[in-house]
Amino acid sequence: MYSQKVMDHFMNPRNMGEIEDADGVGLVGNPKCGDIMKMYLKIENDVIVDAKFKTFGCGAAVATSSISTEMIKGKTIEEALKITNEAVAEALDGLPPQKMHCSNLAEEAIKAAIEDYRKRKGITGNNQNSFESCQGCCKKCEDVHDDFHEEE
């Protein structure tokens, strides 16, 4: 059911914890499955120098949180905003269809943390990659759950 990479990131999560003086913090969740992700970012000169997470949820939620922090470290904000849920799932060598909502949460946590950073810095604008511009979670999580449950 799960790839070796998913199991590795679940059993040995990278970057778990919090950053006390984080520059941006994003909290996202899915009420249907109960998964909650909180992502912390440390940003210097528009580059994400550190990323940590706390996740309450299933093994896939922990694994997607772990891999997504690895994916954004060292990237600019703009590069991190381009990371999609598909890229997160691919980096884990795939996820079962019923667990794709976890990769959505990882993408959304990144965007929420960056949006928080921008708000703290007073940075505004019409950025199409902005978490706020899609008014929250873009209903991706619910769409994935609804699609999955319709197939049952």
C-alpha cells in the first residue's frame, strides 16, 4: 500500500518540531479525516533556511509533512510556492488515492506559512501563488475526499 519512502518518512520523520522564532507559521487541517499540519519557516533574504513541522494525523500525513520540509529547504519563496501536491506525492514514490489529501495539506501548509511570513513583513500584492488568493485550502482536500468516497 505505501512505498518505502513513505514508510521511511513516517518512521524517521525529518524536521519534526517547531521553530521558536519562526518567520512564518502555517496551520491547515481537514475536518473530514482529522489531519492537522503546522509548518514553521525560517526565512533569510527570501530563502527558506529552515523548515519544521508538527502533524497530527495518519502516517501519510506525517510522511508528506516530512518530505515537504525537505523539498523547500534552500529554496526561494517563489520556488517553494510552485511545489504542488503532485510533486510531494511523487517525491514519496506515490500515495494511495485515498491518501492524496495528505499531499494537498502539505502544499497548503507551505503556502499558509509563506502567507503568514508575508503578512508579518507587510508584503502584499496580487500573487497568484498566494495561499490567501485561493481563499484557504481551495477545497482540494474535500474534493479528494468526496471523489474517494463517491467511488466506495
